[in-house]
Amino acid sequence: MAKQPMLKFVQIERDMPEKRAATVRKEDFHEIYAEYAAAKAAEQASRCSQCGVPYCQSHCPLHNNIPDWLRLTAMGRLEEAYQTSQATNTFPEICGRICPQDRLCEGNCVIEQSGHGTVTIGAVEKYITDTAWDMGWVKPASPVAERSESVGIIGAGPGGLAAADMLRQAGVQVTVYDRYDRAGGLLMYGIPGFKLEKDIVERRNRLLADGGVRFELNCDVDAAKFAEIRAAHDAVIIATGVYKSRDLSHPGSGLGGIEKAIDYLAASNRKSFGDEVADFDNGRLNADGKRVVVIGGGDTAMDCVRTAIRQGAVSVKCLYRRDRANMPGSQRETQNAEEEGVVFEWLSAPKGFTGDDKVTGVMVQKMRLGQPDASGRQSPEVIEGADYVEEADLVIKALGFEPEDLPTLFGQPDLPVTRWGTVKAAFRTGATEMEGVYAVGDIVRGASLVVWAIRDGRDCAAAILEGFGAKTAMAAE
């Protein structure tokens, strides 16, 4: 009788890949976690309980077959594990690195809830796909037959690239249009290298290009370009994401030294490529030697505070108006930031800024949590008389993102949008009310997770392929 390879969570404790010491890792932008060795990956995968109703899978936006590829990993069948993983996920090595597993799959692991510590799903997922790349198992698209239909995708972020991959696998002609000089969107310019090293994204871009996806970069889509794209393709997918930063209107908010998170992170990432970045080189978007205050409590704020530490800031503080338990960012990232020297000022919100031409401080008001609001979260309330000034040379606003005015930008007043400016699109298919025009990812959902953008891109591609199939059948009759 074969030896049971699973259900070892009682005998084997949870063990994450080794994390570099904070004193070492804060000196560079390399990823902070080491890779599992084969034996350790198999050992940790074997802790899975193979439960009949896998909550890890049901709480994954992609519904990845997690128990299956954990079992295959435990049995040493890594190529099959990779094939199972990539069957539902276009970018498993990226999700393994940046997904908030503590809120999704791992946070809903049954053995975690029984007190044994969750299976390290993200780390195993990363290991499987990194191994697949090393072994040459990851191949570019090789369609059985080429199709005549073509799809234009506006936006080279995770949603657009996921759709491009699925469509190209089916033989559809795909062109991706993007305003930036490199494909990847948020993956390339918004997420720091210590969470996602950029060669990981670049090799995916090369794989897509090798499989026949065309990229038209440095391409600003205005009304004329949108009309051109729509005329050139059988379907168009809008996957622009949301890049318009939410702002503050407090007194002094126009002072120099108060910057948007996306500008700050993009400058840092561009420097990692060796690009010339004037606003970094002149010190404006460089935290070196400065007292830094970041406003916000999401994952973008965590990226900013940890970037500032690595740039050589004198001090880094994060202001968030709720408490630790109610912050939207990953608890794992918050812990990493604290280890690296970031100080969190919970229940704190800005009410203004001090300084003449340049910011010298943030006027902070202390908060307490009151009654729940419409979302069910406790609303912050001001504690009168508890204000103080937090000294700062650089203030970074990480308050979230909003969509651009696409109907105006694209010259399409009939493009339906919500009152928040997001594009109205059908659930699952991404179809809009405009013939042949679809939308996916953050431009539909609002600022959300990479994994949801991948899900949307894949669902939309499947719907488009189904539509092409129906048209082909009708033409044949």
C-alpha cells in the first residue's frame, strides 16, 4: 500500500522560506524571501489536509486547483503540478509573490482555523513555477491553427496580458497598446522589486511576444487612436487600470515635497532599470536623508514606506486613520515594514500641512473608532484637542486611485460609466453596451487586486472566443 503523502500538518509545523534579515534586506531592492529547496517544498505541501470542500480554492479569485498541485508537489511530480497551476492562472509565479494570501487562500485554510498554521500556499506556488521556468517547461503560445479574428487590448497590465495570453493560445491575432515604454503596467512600475523583481515580469512579456502577441508601446490612446484601434480589430478590450491618484484638499496640500504614491514608486522602479529620472536625480522623488511621512493604510502605502527605507530616509512614518485590525493592507507586509524600521501611527489622519514653499510637517489629528458605517467598518472620529505636528521633508499620498475620464479621453461619449467613473461592463464577460467593446480589471472594479484583474482578463477572453465561435458557426450555415 502506497504511503500517504499528505495530511502531515500535525507532525510538520508551518515553515515559510527563509526571510533575509531586515538589516540586510533594507539595503537593496531584491526580494526578501529565499526559494524553497525541493525537499522543503514537498514537506510543506504535504501538510495540506486535502479537505473535501477546499476553502483555499473557493476563496481564490481564480479558483486555482490548490489541493491538487499541493499533492503533486508533495509527490515530487512538479511538472504536473505546474501544468495544474497554470491551467487556471496566467501568472502563477507573480501571484505567488504578490497576492495577499493571508486574506485569500491561506487565510481560509482549514488547518489554520484548527490551530496548526496554514499551508504555505503562496510560497509553494512560487516554487512550482520558478522551477518550471528553470526546467524549460514554460512555453510560448503555439496555437493548433491561426484564426482570422483579431483583438486589440488597451492596457498592458495584468488584466490585459491575461486576456492576450488566452486569446493567443486559441490562435487569435492580438495587439496590446500601452502608454508606457514597457509592458506590465502596475506589475512593472507600481510594485517595488523587493516584492516582485522586474525580470520576472519581463520574461513573461518576452514569452507573450514569442507566442505572437504584438505590443505597441509608448502609445497614448486618444479619440483618433481609439477609433483606429476599433476599426482595426474585431473586438477591443479596455484594460487601462486606474491611475488617477486621490488627492487631499487640506490647508497646505499644494506645498512642494507632497507627492503622489504612483509618481514616487514609478520613479524608483525606473531607476532600477537604469533609466534617467530627472525628478529622482534632483531629489524630489528620492527619500534619501529625509523625514518621510506616508498617508494611507493599503498595499500601496506599504510599498512606499518600504521603498523610502531602502532609499535611505532618516525616518519613515505611516499615518492611518483606523487601527491595525482595520487596515486594508496585508498584515504580512505591515510586519515586514515594522521589521525594517517603519513606525506606524494608527488612528491618525492629516488635517493640513506646515511650511512656506516646501512642506515641513503634517498637522495630525488623532482619531477613535465609532459606529460602523454602511460598509460595516467602524468610522473614524476626531478626538478634539489631540492634534500635533509630525515633522516631514517628504510626504507621500497613498490614498488610492480613481479612473480617468475615459469617455472624454477616448472621444466616446456613449461608453457607459458608473458614477465613480468606472466602465460599466457585464459580469463575467466584460462586455459593454458598445458593440465589440469589453472592459476588464480595475477600470471596471475600481482599484483592486492583481489576481482579480487576471480573473477578469481570462473570463473576458473566454467570452470573446465563444462569440467568435458563434459567428463562425453562423457564417458556415
